[in-house]
Amino acid sequence: MFFVYILASKRNGTLYVGHTDELGERILQHKQKAYAGFSSKYDCNKLVWFETHETRESAFQRERQLKKWNRAWKIRRIEADNPNWMDLYDRLTEYGVYHSDRYYDPKKL
């Protein structure tokens, strides 16, 4: 399973879009500032939105699509699923995102 995700520095703060096949591990790297770069520089470490994909290619294409979106569209996408801008990192396993037979359901937040 592959993931596209949005990180934020805070509610309505700086946003970062990425994709990965190991969501929990990748978000932990962002939180620990394991790599110098945009998310580290702007303190984007709160997982505020993500979606699942069956292939790396579809996740990559979706990431490229989201990166072209303007800020208002990204904020509307986040708030549609996560209106309180909760950090979803601690809830990843609770919603079964690591199980290939289950997909993320934003309505369960």
C-alpha cells in the first residue's frame, strides 16, 4: 500500500505534500527532522491528511497533482476530512492503514 500525505506546521500553517510506502516511518522521520529540507526548515511535522493508493505510480501521480493545487484547495481537502487539524500520526494503526485489506476512512476520525 502507498500513501499520499499532507503535513502542516500548525493549523493553517505551512503545508508539505509527500508520498511514501511506509507512512508511519516517514512521518516519524519528519517529526525527528531526520533530513534537512523543506519540512524540516518550516517545521511541518503534523500529519493532517493522507490517502491510500494501491500502486506507487498512482501515489506519485496524486502527489504531483496535489503539489499543483493552490493553498486554498489543499486547506479545503484537509478540513473536509480533518476539520480540527488533528495530528493523525498517533492514530495510524488504530485505523488499520497498514493492513492491505483495509483503507483509510476519514469519517472514522
